[in-house]
Amino acid sequence: MRFFFVLASTVLVMLCQLSCSPDDEQTEIENPITGELLTGFNAAPLLGDVVLENMYEDEARKLTDKTPVQIVTVLEGTSRVVLQARFRGVRYLDLGFPLYECELMDESIEAMGGIARGMSGSPVGPPGRIMGALAYGQSFGKAPSRFLVTSIDAMEATIDYQTFGEVLEAVPVPAAPAVGINATYTPVKTPVMISGIQPHTLQELSSHLTDSRYSFVELFAAPGGVLAAPPIGASLKLAAGDMIGTAAVTGDIVNIVGYGTVTQVYDDKFVAFGHPLFADGKSALPVYRAVVNGIIPNLIASYKSVSHYGKPIGRITKDLAPAIVGELGAPPPTIPVKVSYHPANSTTAIEKHHRVAYGQEGFISMVAAGTLGALRMESSNGTVDGTVTLQFQETDIVYTEPFRSASPSAPTDVLIKVDQIVRSFADTLSNSAGKATLKAVSISMTDTPQIAKADISEVIAPEEVMPGESVTVSITLVPHWSTAGAERTIQREVTLEVPEDFPAGEANINVAASAFDLFGGFGDLGALGPPPGAIPDFGFDFDPFGDEEEKPVPTNLDELIKQMEEDQMDPGLITVTLTPPGLGGFPGLPPDFLPPEGLLPPEGFLPPEDGKMPEEGEENGNDDGEIPGDFPLPEGFPGLDALGIPEEVEPPEPVEVELIIDGFIVTGSRDATIIIKGEEMGDGMAPVEGEVHIKPVEEE
């Protein structure tokens, strides 16, 4: 099950300052103070097309402790400013590349909480130079704030690095070194602003985002949307220190955008953040310009209030340990996602449209859950009937799967189910059959306040029946009071055809819901389980008991779609099973069977308490309880054929029929007993419980 889900976040990295060498004269940056003043900050605006020169590792290593450096970032609006810091040394944290430790020296910024989420990627270095990007900081830190800078060498190397996604279509290349983060410093996380999600809902949904790919981001519920026009004075060019937004989702309600700072620009390419966003390797996120609406203090770590504006200016192509790599120009293609919501208090459905970036298909479930939560306007019990429709680029076959859930947390249920369906195709670990590139997604949901569940209450069947006859089984269900009719119960009848060769004896009729053994049987499933009080649909495509017959493994997308369609299971499904009598369905011994003389224990013999047979010469002694291999059977001991038991017996097949209670989630299980009569009662059937019929075997 299960996988959900999941779902959105971006990394907000703290401001980092560049160090400068006292031995070499540095180029000073002119910072004329005009127009857009920052009240309460000592930082000076950085105007004009200032070009910062790279300072590579061999030169940065020559810097001495406490060398002054600068941080270039945006604190308000779109204007870049310069903050003062100092270099404290070169550090190694098993990242595959060195980091530079720096110390913030700006009291006004310290007063606002120091290094803030969203500063990650801010260029750091001596005046006019870039050593690297502010990337890691300290949570709950006190002034002077310390932070770590990812070297520009490592970030620049990501431009030509071949990602695993590209390796699938090219000649293999060595992998990049893995990233490890010292516990003293944590990523200055990229703030991911999610619009259309209420704060309490976000906290609930984010509990499903346990994947390590969300380690560099932090989710914020915030107002969203794209500004119609750029702010006054915004530059048309992208430069070091500018704020950008990387969009996983954009749309009418849900927008999931991560914000950070550009470190350096190389013609039509740029590097940013100084750490990964989702560490996806190959990426295809649209990039927007962004405006800062101030810094919001926070006990753990402050963060920038940011929003994006205008149209996309390019795309993120790589998401790696040292940095994200972007390319200016045309935006990447995205997946159109249409969500239709039909509430019980309206005669028409509400339709909303979104676009999800390729590689971020896990956020499709967040779009569905967020849209439902926003349009529903209340948290109350109810039933959601939904349908997910997927179209693919690789095939013309359209896959459609329904779901139903009754829950106090409808958005969470929708998130889990939609994520499960989409992941079956989009996740390369879940889908081994064939590449499935989503072309379009449509999700429809009907929301009602009634609790559409029904419990199996009673099963009535005839007391006895002859083989070859039909058996009518009456089933009574008790629905939730909110959906119950005037008669308060639901009555259904099914007919079982008893085969001519069905063995005689006491048989069992079991009436069970499709997911009976699972509902409440697993206990608390944690973040992947349904919310408390939910009556879940465990998946139309989820068979907890396995298939009776082995199915072929799908080898392409068309076969996978066909198999998933066959595996769909309605939550209103009831299975009625007639199980043959006997032990495990075995026909049993002939009536009145008596073992031959010589196999009966002597009169007055009592088995020992430990179950072992007596040793030779001992009364009720102990041995290993096994019959020796050369133990002779008494003369006249009959074989299986003489006992009426074939040597190879195929156990009789149970009789099974299915019934669907439309529009309900059925729970529970009930049993009834029925006597299958032989032509002559007792002939060829196992003894009725409590009766023993024994007769001696005639000797030849």
C-alpha cells in the first residue's frame, strides 16, 4: 500500500558571506543608496549590472581567519544588498567538496533572526568576488550567526555533470560523491510556499512526506499565485544575488514553489541554492523571478516572505548536492491536472486547473487534496466518491480507477488514494513494466455528508440441502444511520449452486466484505495509514489474500494497465463462500471405521502426559514417539483404497459468488452452517460432530 504519497517542499538556505584576502587588494563594490531604502537595516542596495568574479578553492584556501567577506542577497523587494561577514576557515564534512565557515557581522540582520531560510544560494566572498553560496546554518543559533558556504568550484562542476536520468539515455559515467551533513550545521532550508492549503491541513499532509528528498525543504502554508506584472524597478536580467522561485505546481488553488537565491550566472545558465532542492538529479522545474516581502523572525530560523511574478524565465535542469542548475529561455513542458469537485450542497461541479512539473508527479495527490480541502470549507465527516483518469504519452489506452472513502479527514484520504494510483505508473520503483509519461490527469470527486458504510449483520441459509440443488442465502446489512432508509436495513439474496459431487456433511457458508480482515486488523499504520475513524477503501486494486491463480508479470505499459484494471475491487463487494465439510475440505474416513486388530491399544492403556510411548519393559514409559522404519504392519491392515480413500485426492473446490452493494463501503463477516445430505445419510460422509460410528474391518 500504502505509498504515498506524497508531497511538496523547497529548501530555504541561509545567507553566507564571502571572505576576502588581506594580502591582495580587492575590488570594492559601489553601493549608492537610492530610492528603495530598507528601514532598520544597515545593508546598502547594490545597483547596476555588477559582475562578481569567481574565487576558486586554491585561492580561497589562502584567506586568513577573520578576513572580511560579503553576502549579496535580497531582503526587501527585488533589490540586492550587501551584508557584512567574515571568513573563519575551511571545513570538511564528507560532502565530497570543502565548505567555508563564515560568521555574520551585521547586527541589524542578527536582530531579525540572523541567517534566514531563502538566503541559500546567496553569493559569499570578498568584495567583488564569489567564493561560493550560503548553504548551511545553525538552528536555534545566537549571534554571531555562523554558516557554511558551498564552494563555487563544486557548484560550477554541476553544470557539466551528467545526471542519472541522463545516463539512461547516454553512456554511463561515474556517479557524484554522496552528501553527508554534519549534525552541527543543517541546510538553510528552502522555504516551499504552498497556497490553497490550510495550516492545520498542511501539518497533517506533511506527515506523509517522510522521504529523504524533502530534507532540504520546509513547507509553509501561505497566500500564493503569480503576480500579474513585475514590481517597479525589477531587472530584466538575472544576476548573482537575485531571488528565484522554482515551481513544482502552479494553478488556480494549489501553488507549490520553492524560493532561493542565485549564486552565479554563466551566459544562459546559472547555479543557485548551494545545496539540493529535492536532490532529483535530472530536473524540469519552471523558474520564476521572485520578490521578497521582508524577513519573518522565527525561534528556530527566520525565513523570507517571498512570492514569484510574471511568466517563467527558464527551467531547472539539474538538482544536485552542491547546487541546482538552471537554464534561461523557454520553460519546460508540464502535466495538466484538472480537478472537478461536486459538493452535496451544489447542483454543479466546480472545476479547477493546475500544472505539475515532470519529475514531481508525487505532488498530483497534493493538488487533489488541497483543492478538496479549499473548496470544502469545513472539516466534517462524510463520504468522497472519486475517479482518477490518467493519459499517457506512450499509449492511447486511458486508465481510470475509482475510489471511495468515509472519513473525518477527507483531504488525507484523497491524498493517500490518488498518490497510490499515480505512483503505480509514475514511480520507477513501483512500475517495472514500462515507461509511463503522464500526458494529462483528471480527478473528479463527489462529496456527501452521509457515511456510506454498511455492516454485515445476519446470514440466513437452509438447514440442509442435497448436492446438485440451489441454495438461497439471505444477507442482512445495517447501514450507517445517515444513509439508512425507512426499513433501517438492506436485504439481499444470492444463490449458490451446489455441485453434484459436493461432499456430504456439515458445510460452512461465509459472507465477508472484500477487505474484512484488513479493516482494523493492522492497527495503527502510522503516516501511511488512514486517519483515525476512517472507513478506508483499501484500494480497488489491492487484494490482501493474493490471487487464486498466478498472473503473468506485465512486460509493457499496456499489459500493466490491463492488469490493474482486472485487479480493481469495489469497496461494496461481498463474497459468499460455501466451504466443503471435513478437515480442510478432505472427505474424511468412511463411517463406522474400526482399525484392524493389533493397532488398538491394550485395554486400560492411558497415554502418558508427555505424549510419548512407553519404552520396552516400562508401563506408560517414554520414547521419541516415532514408529521405526521397519515396524511391521499387522496382517490384514487395509490400504487407503480399502478405507475408501483414494491415494491421490483433489480437495473439493469451495463454491463462491459475489455481490456488490452499490455506493457503500461494506465491513464485517458472518457465517452460517448448512448440512449437505448424501443419498443415504451417513454414506460417504464424515460423522456429524459428537457422533462416532465404528465397525470392525472384515478379514479376507
